[in-house]
Amino acid sequence: MFVLSENSLEKLNGVHPKLVVFMEELIKESPYDFKITCGVRTAQEQNYEYQKGRTLLYDGKGNKLSKVSWCDGYKLKSKHQVKADGYGYAVDIAVLEKEKYTDKKTGEVREKTVAKWDYKYYKAIYDVAKTKGLIDKYGIVWGGNWKQKDSVHFQLGIADNIQFRR
């Protein structure tokens, strides 16, 4: 059984309490460890995500960036942004797995935790949440079911009924 780290819990600040409880229950049922990578975003932070693969074409290591979001944070807001009730309605996660590697200096075999982005990991987590009744219990929408898949994304289904702050 896994638990959310302190860092993950901090990233849930400002997220709707129902979604926080869902995440706390989900990590206990999950076949994979995961961390929260994003809860609430400002308009500026959302726009930065939107620019990836558009005006931001490469990361700092020269890797080509893909489009991350269809919401620019201003004209089209994300469920990560705070709504009129003061909460964000979406959370992104990253699956964590331990990998072995050989330290080049010492030759020792060590272990490091790395994020895994393959759809299969997130689908397995969703399937467990669905089977255990958590999806229906909390009214969760999973981005992996969308036409434009966002497999790391979980949000409350009621989010569309809540207005954004002006």
C-alpha cells in the first residue's frame, strides 16, 4: 500500500476537498506508487503549460516538447484554476517506479525513483479506481478517457457546473 508524500499533499492545497479525499483513497488502492505533480494553477502557470509545444518548443535539455494543454488559462480556463468557490477541480499525477543503475564513479548498483509516462500505468490506476467504486463515489472524470488523452489528469465531474472567479 502506498501513501501520498508530504510534497504531494502540499500540491493538493486549494484543491476541492472531495478530490483530495479521492486521491488519498486512490493511492492506497493503486497498483503503482504515484505523486501529485499539479493541483491548483494560476492563469500564468496554466498559460506556461499551454505554450509547451507551441511557442516553447524545447526543454532545457534540447528535447522537443509536445502540446500539454488546450486551455490557455485566460480565454479558456483549466479545471486546475481556482473557481468561484475558491477551489481547483483537477489534479495531475506521475507514476513512480524504482529503477536500478550502475554508479559510474563507484561501480555500485543503486536504485533511483523515476516517473513513468506510459498510458498503461495510468489506465491500470483508473481501472482499479473504477473497480473499487471510487470513480462513481466521487464523480471523477479521467483524462485518459478523452479523445485528446490526458492520462495523468483526474478531475471532479461537477467542475463544469461551477463558475470561474472573475
